[in-house]
Amino acid sequence: MLYRSFLNLALGTALVAATAIPAAALDRRVRIVNNTGYTMVEFYGSHTDARTWQEDILGRDVLNPYSSVNVNFDDGTGYCIFDFKAVFNNGREAVDYNINVCEIGSFTYN
């Protein structure tokens, strides 16, 4: 009987372990789509607890109108919730808060 209880406990633990996805294993890749008529010259994605915007993800590159780029937001912190900031060549800035990069596959600027 003790063996049967142990077996049930072991099977239950294995089932939970098999179905739980650790935060570190979640896919944080998001396609950033620029559907505006302007070139995106800067793009920032910082987890919500960051006090400042992190580095410009585009760096020396730009994201042309009606183009897209894949960004991996896995910064090693385990965060899924990020804030985005896009800067366009017309001077416009678009800031979006609380984007769950673990749940979305793309994010579009219109």
C-alpha cells in the first residue's frame, strides 16, 4: 500500500512537471511590423520593471515602411511583460506598455 501511494505521488509529480512550462523556456520572439509610411529609426523593448529604456534594438539599422523584423526579447531575466518604444523618421514616437512577449507572435505599428 505504501508502494502504491508512492507510485501515485511520483506519477502525479511527473505529470505536473511535464505540463508546466518554466518561464525561462517560453518563446519571447516577436515579429515587429512597421505598417506606417515612415522609417522606424529606433526601437526599444524593456521589461516593465526597468527604470530606463534599454539599448536601441535596431542599432545602426532601420525598419523601412511596410517591413518587419524578428526580435528575441529573452534578456535572461525571465520577464514576459515589456514596454515598447518606436521612433520614426518624422519625429513621431509610439510607446506601448505591458506587452506580453510570451503570448504574442507579432506587434504591428500602423
